[in-house]
Amino acid sequence: MSNARARKVNKNITAGKLSSSLWKLATPIMIAALLQDFFTLVDLFFVGRLGYVAVAALSVSGVILAVIMMVVIGISSGATALIAHFTGKKDYTNADRVLFQVVVISFISSAVMVLVGVFGTVELLRIFGATQEIISSACGYLKINFIFSIFIFLFIGFNQALRGSGDAVTPLKILILSNAVNILLDPLFIFGFGFFPRLEVAGSAVATVISRAIGVVILLYHLVYGHSSLHFHRHIFKINISIIKRIISIGFFASFEVLLRQISLLFLLRFIAVFGAVALAAYGIVLRLRMVVIMLGLGMGSACGVLIGQNMGAGLSYRAVKSGWVALRYYEAIILPLAVIFFIFAPHIIGIFNSHPEVVKIGSNFLRFIAITLPFLASALVLGRGISGAGDTVAPAVMTGIAQLGLRIPSAYIMAFIFGLGIKGIWLGINISDICQGIAMLGYFKGRFWQKRYYKHRSILEAENAVIT
């Protein structure tokens, strides 16, 4: 296939009204985030019909899976930043080269996950405090996701790459189709219907893998034959160690940041497991609801990151800074009403997913706690992603590490078990870390330290250009 094939050139987001450019990117990304969360909540709804032990199994295995998936998203953010940089410079050939390296990284990562799925699933569940009853329910779910992780990794990688090029609409369309398939298959594989086997919790994983595989096939067709902003063509089918190093060097700290968040969640999981399966079920429900907020923030933050990356690539540093403030202002306007809804209607919201009185009581308390600190979480999410879009993934990772492991875990443990506040002490620990991280991210962005790191990365890219090209 020729490299001369017609290429879709997305609307220039380095000129014109900033709010229009932001919403053009943010709207499809945020809708995609909502759909993704809706899909996970549908999973939770169907699995919840199996009882609170099944919900606890989904909660434990979901947190373990999130560690893996978020690391992949972090690495993909390195590719997103590079593609945004090259697109801003109108260097589309190198943007395509980055795309192929995403495939290489995805296959390597998936090979590792297959080994974990075959040999380490039960031990992983035991490490994180799952009882034998929970292990029996969660084991199949985890194994299926691990063994067929290539479809999930490629789905994430291709979507992130297209967004880095400024195309957020195509990933949204494919996500809508993929999630529709997932929602259709969920009850069939979970409960069994006709020739579909009753797989219970594992059925949710089967539905996810099939839906993501369909999404990957469509994305591949679009990138090979479609009118796309990025192209697969014969000139790029070569493993490029230089580009892989750049992706990993930028994406490593983004992955590390996400990994720190997930490690924190796993510690909290161990703390909450002390209070029984009912507490784990409540925690899992609220965690999924909190992810609605987080994914919305990451959606706005991803749009912010692409804007910052492309504007910095075009030499428009002032417009890049303004992008961050505009994105944060709009996201705060979204998140404040959501916080009020969470606080007022907490029992009704939890009751949708599980009607067990203790689950509703514990979950409502937790949901109200996190509603208070959502504005601080907004700052950490949006500005953190914006800074990462400029190639500075070190500072967000450091701030996350201090907040999650230096503040959240110690304060949650001390207040819950030493001060005797019980499970409410864990909720307080989460609030303290969210407030501190939000304030720190705000100060770092305002100081523009991230711009200095961008120019350092840019000089390295220019020095390596002969190798990349």
C-alpha cells in the first residue's frame, strides 16, 4: 500500500477559538468515557443479580485488572504525546511510525499477561485477600481477561493514537458499537440462554473480550483502508527501537503514576477486606461510581493534553497554558452538580446495584465522603493529563506517589485501626490525599515547570530525528 494514499487531516486545533477546539476534542472523549463507565456499571448490574459474593469477586478482580489496564493506558499516553507532537509539526510519517510501535508494545505486554493468566491468577487473588469463596467466583473472570488481553491492549492503543492525532470521533463510534455488543452478550453469558452457557462472573469477561475483538478488527480496517488521520502502510512496518524508547520514556512515568494509584487501591482493598464481603461489595460499587467521575476527568484531561501537546509542537506556549485553565474550568462546572447528586441521593444510587441493607449503608457513607473532595480530584485529573500531554509525566507521577502511598495508605490505616474509626477512617484517608494532590497539581501547572521539561524532550527528539526518520 502506498504512503501516498489520501490522508484525513483533522481540523487545526492550534488556531481559532480555544473553547471550540477543546470541546471538539473533549466531547467525544468524555462521551466515550461515560459509555465505558456505563458498560462497567451494566456489568456490575448483571453480576449484582448473582449476589454480594459475586459483586465482591468482581470488585477484587476488577481492581487487579485495573492495575494492568491502567499501566497500558499510561504507556499509550507516551504514544499519544508523541503523535500529538508530530501532528502539531505536520510530520505525519513519524506519527504513523509511532502507531506501529504501539502494536509491537501491545503484543509484548499481552504475552506477559498470558503467562500471568495461566500460572498466577489464584495466587494474585490470594495475595489481595480474597477468600476461597471469592476466588472460586473470580478466577475464571481474571484468566479470560489475561489470556485474551491482546484485544483489550490494541483497542486502548489504537484509540489513544487516534486521539493524539486529533481524531476523537472515530474512537467514539467504534466504542459505541463495541459496548452495544458487550451489553447484548453480558446477560447471555452470565445467566445462560439457549445455547449460551451459564458462566456467571466469567461470562462478563467473555462478553468483554468478544466485544473488544470486534472493535479491534474495525479499527484495523479503518487504519489500513479508511480515510484516517493515521495510516498503516508498508513504509512503517519495522520495529523502531528509538521510537519505542521515546514512548516508554514518556509513558513510563504515566504508567507508574497509574500503577501507584492502583497499588493504593489494592492496599485499601486489604484494609477493607477486614470488614468482610459486605464491605468489599460496597467498596466495589462506589469505586465503579467514582470511576465515572475519574473517566470524565481523564476524558477532559486527554483533550487538554492533546491541545497542549499540539500547541507546544506548533510553538504556541501561551495557548497551551490557556488550554489547561479552560479545560479545568469546564470540568469543575460538570463535576460540582455531580458531587451534589452523589451526596443527596447516595442510598438510592447504591441500592440500584445491590439492595443488601449493610451494603447500602456502608456504600452511602463512602459515596458521601468522596463527593466532598471531587473538586480537588478534578484539578489532579485534568491538569495532570494536560501536563503529561506536554511530555512531562515525571511530576504527576511523583505527586501521585506522595499522595497515594505517602498520605492515603498511612492515614487510612492509622485512622481506621489505630484511632479506631473503623471503615470511616479509610474514607477519611482517601479524602486527605485527594485534597493534597489537587492543590499540588494546581501549583505545579501554574508555575509552568512542565514547559521546561517539554523543551528538553523536544531537543532530544530533534537530536534523534535522523534515527527516527
